[in-house]
Amino acid sequence: METTIPKTSTVFASLFRADLQVAFSNRRSVIISLLVPMIILFTWKPFAQKMGGPFVLSTAVAIGLISIGLMAYTLSMARDREKGIFQRLRLAPAPTWVIMTSRITIQLMMIMVLTLGVFIVGFYQDKVSLSAQGYICSFFVAILGGAVYLSLGQMIAGLLKNFETINAVTRITYFCFMMVGTMGEILAVNPTVKQMIRFSPYGCVRMMLGASMDPAKWNQDTTTALLVSFAYIIVFAGLGIKNFRWETK
Amino acid sequence: MTIDQDKYILNVDDLSVSYGDFVAVKNVSFKVMHGEIFGLLGPNGAGKTSTLSSIEGLIRYKSGTITVDGKDVKADPLYAKASMGVQLQATSFQPELNVVQILQLFSGIYGVPMSRDRIRGILKEIGLEGHEKKKFSQLSGGQQQRISLVISTIHNPKLILLDEPTTGLDPQARRQLWERIEAFREQGHAVLLTTHSMEEAEAICDRIAIIDRGQVIAIDTPQTLIDTHKNDPDVIAVSRRGKVTLEDVFIALTGKTVRA
């Protein structure tokens, strides 16, 4: 009997394959999380002409990022913790950061699929096309935006233990962000409220996405949004990781 | 069966575990030797699971040291985990994965990746041929238990920890599991198990430790414990079958009160 500590790459490959199999099994929920951005693309065609293609595309991606980062990630973490799945994985010689990295990699892949889907549907449905630079920048910013919501999800899963509570909180947060996203900027009259919406997690992500799709429009506000996004990630992820427990007891 | 008394695989020394102000485990010490089946017995809430969780690295203990194969579990947690195979009281896997996918996952994270053919071979060995595509929840209790045990020992660990392994099993499945545990011992593995079944402890454990209110109150072979305590008035008072059993000794030592 020899004790061998497995290579981190082997551990990651096994976890990643299993997480991918889980994601594939849940493809219906993946499709549902892509549904809202697609609905936006189909129903906001007039806005695309009025407010510009990047506005519609960035709103669709920003809303999709919330479903993936906030809903899918948070709920899967909460479920697996509640069911003791993490507890079983932690008995193996798998560093906890590898378990998390595998989960987050799946979400990042989902973000790539979402962004690509929005670009394709946006092109065919709303006739919105971007420059090559715009497409490339948008992918990177989508990942950054995804990180904002993933860290927010991590914070919720860290501060709350009960699955039902987490489920309710993520749904309420999703609804609030969606309302802010679809109507906030358009309907808000008060300048302070408008400013708060602009620099909320949703507002920052949407602003960065919009500017990355049309890099010539990147301005001081967008840079502020970028810095505020980093601050959100640090605070949310810091609180989420510090308070996260691998079991509910 | 020979137990190598000079060599121990697990050393728990002066272990204390607290949850806030509540002390769950207080100054617990014991050793598990190579090729030994060691039972940890105690009423509900006695501190068995906290002790086991400390060894498994699932909880941070307050004080004391735990070494597995000579290495401190806090200082070298990955080595300790790689040296151990653990079966929890209730095992959960991702409900979306089937039996083959679960085995592929765990063989990979224990560093012994397996082909589908090899996995099919293992499933055949444990009588689960044809269940490859089933989800874990679709298996019977006994089948789930066999899969869990395969996963716990997939990397041929030196130490196997089993937390109440026969709970909920029918007599046939329980006997089959006992045989498997004894086979592990014959292969040189050390086994640490917790159980509420005195029959089980008497049947398969080489030594047992009785833990109560977070402390070890007795540690020896089942027969020696019976012989030592058979004339105690408390033991005779609780004896029901004319002859003193391990259960009588256990109840006399831990009291008749039902624990939460």
C-alpha cells in the first residue's frame, strides 16, 4: 500500500468533467437562463434603432450574466452544500480551491456561450454588428461582469446557509436587477437615483459592456465603472469566501 | 490474523473539539494499528462523529494532535486524505451523475483514473453489473452502501474510516459488509469504524474504545472489556440474558439515560 497524492491537474480534470456532465444534464435550466437575453433581443428591436445596437446587446448580456452568475452558480453551490456533496468531495485529497475553480470554470464557459449567443442572435435578429475589436473586448468584459455576479453569488452563499433562503434571496435580487436593467435607466428621473443605478453592479457591468462593444465611446465614467466593478468583486468575493462553510451544520 | 502492535497508522493524542462553549470531545487519545479493526462506540452525541470528522479533516479541532501514517493531519492534510478512505453515515453525490460517472470522478480525484471497462469490472465484482447508467438515488440502500465502500477504498488506502456503516442494512447486507471489512483487515488495511451495534463490535472489532460525553471511558478488546466488568454490580443489574454481553458493559458504563 503506497500513499500517492494525486496531481492537481488530474484532480481538476476529473472534477471539471463531472461538473460538465452535471451542466449537460441540466441543459434545460441552461436554456432557460439564456431565454431572457434572447427575449430582450427579440422585443427590443426598436430600441436597437433608437439607442444603438450596443445598448441592446449589452443589456441582454448583462441580464444573462445575472442568471448565470447569480442564479445558476449560487443555487448549485447551495444545493451541493445542503446535500453533503461538498462534504464528500472534501474527504478526497482535492484542494478546496480546485473544487471551486472547476465550478467557476463551468460558469465562465456558460458566460462565453451566452455572449456568443447574444452576438449571433443580435446580428441576425436586430442587425447589430460590432467591430472585431468590439467583439473581442466584449468577451473580456463579459467575463469581468460575470465575475461581479459570481462574487455576489458567492457572498450570498457565504452569508446564508439555508437553501430555501438563498433561493428566495437570489430570485429577489435577480428580479431587482432585471427591473433596474430593463427600466431603471430609462424611467429614473431623479439624478441621484440615476447615478446609483449607473454604478450599481448591474449598471457598471452594462456600462462597461456597452463601451467595450463600441471602444471609441470608452470614457471616464466607464473607467470608474471598471474600478467600481473590481471593488465589488473584492468586497463580495472577500465576504463570500471568508464566511463560506462547506456544510450547513 | 496478526496485528502489528508496534506500528500504528492512526494516532489521536489528547484531542479536544469545541463548538462555541460546548465541548464535544475532551482529551481523547487512542491508536489504531496496521491490520486492525478498531471500533469507536458511544451513545448519541458522545463525540464519535466529531472525533471522526477531526481525523477526516472536516472540522478544526481545538487542541491535540492527529497523525495518519506518521504525518500530522493539520500540517499535511492532502497526504492524510490520500492515506485514508472514508465512508460517511450518509453519502451524497451529484444527483445528475450515474454510477459510472461517479466512479470516474472519484477514481480521478484519488489519482487512480479508471477506464469504463475497469469500472464495469468493479461493478461486476460487487454485484452491480447492469446498473452502470443508474443514478445513485435509484439504487437500494445495500447497493448504495457497496458503491460508497468501493469509492472509499478505490485508492487502496492504508486506513479506512467507516461511520456507522451497517445502519439501515438488512442482515444479509450487514453480514456481507462484515466480510468485506474483515477482508480489508486480511489485506493489511486498518479500519476505524463507529457503530451503535454491540453485536457488530463484538463480531468484527479487534479493539474498541467506548466514548461518552466526549471522553474515552474504556478501551480494550471486546472480550477483555466483558471479562473486566462482568462482576460489576451495575453490569449484572442491566444484564438480561443470564450471561454478560458487551451491550451490558456498554450500558453500565454509559448509563441507561436515552441521549438526544
